[in-house]
Amino acid sequence: MSTLQEAAPAELEAAVRRARQELDAQTHEIVQWHFHPSTGCPFWLEYASKLNFDPLKDVRSFDDLKKFESFKDEWLRGGPVRRWVPKAFADKPVYVFETGGTTGIPKSRIAIEDFRTDYSIFSNTLPDEYFPKGANWLMLGPSGPRRLRLAVEHLAQYRGGICFCIDRARNHSASGDRLSDHLQQAGRDGPACQHQQGHRAGRGARSAVGHQAH
């Protein structure tokens, strides 16, 4: 057996051990932040008071998360949504995103900067050939309390452009074909109307519902 073959298992074992240590450290940091009285949100602080263990003392590793029960969807239904705002971010503007409500009362969650962070990182994966910097975008998609519109709008701005939006209502009464025709026509007419109003959609307009429309 070669030296390389002998070293490979040891190196793999060391890499696995380092990854585990990093995961445990991250888990501990997250739990400390969310359950500490100075930074956590009202929901988790109240939740901790009902547990038979102390998350700040007894959760030290990823495996320790098994001490918690599974997250319940019902916790996200109804309000007040401010119970989810961490004390560390109490002075920050808060957005509320909701699900479509197809399974009952819509589930709500608050957001502060995460959608900007996610899509700024996502921008690095987009080829400039198809998503040129400085180009304007045209989004055909849902607005309202949806993360997608704000995220795509931020993505366009982050890449130096302006995002023009045409709303696609979630409860549109038209059939699938009629809705598709409506959106395509809106996509053709939108930039022209905006140009007449003093806006410029430009050649670089991009149609996006989470991705580029070809």
C-alpha cells in the first residue's frame, strides 16, 4: 500500500472531525443568540421558559438539538408576528412574508436582511452574458407579501439595474392559457408604457420569476 493510500483515510477522518467541530460550534452560537434574553425573540424566550432544560447551558452540539421537539407549522400561523422579531434587531425595519394559504391560514415569517444577503450571494452565480451588469429587469410574478418580488428587485438593484414589476395575482380567475397570454402581453407592453411615463426599461430588461425567461 502506498503512502498516499495510507494517508487518505487519516486525512478524511481529520476533515470529518473538523467539519463536525465547526457544525457544533455554529449550533452553539446560534442557540446562544436566539435564547439569550438580550438578543432572542419573545417567542423563543417564552418557549425556553417552558422547557425542562436550559438551552443556554445544555445545548452544546448539533446532536443536542434532539432535545427540542420538532418545529410546528402552526407556530407560524396568526399573530402577533412581532413575537418573532429578535431583540437584537428591534430597531430594524421588518418585512413580513406569507405563504399562499392553500393549506389553511397563511403562515407568516418576518425578514430583515436575509433576502438581500441570499440574493447578493446568488448574484455571483449569474453569468454576465445573460444577466449583464447595469441592465434593467422586468419581473412578471407575485407581489404582495411575497419574498420573491423583494428578492428579485434587490437582485436587479445589486447588479446596477432597475426592476420593473408586473403583478401576477395569486388568485387570478383566468384559465392557465389566458393567464399565460395575459402575462406575455403585459411583458411586451410594460416596458413601452413605462418608457412613455418617463422610465426607461432598456434593452437589458430581464423577465424573471425567480429565473431568467428566455
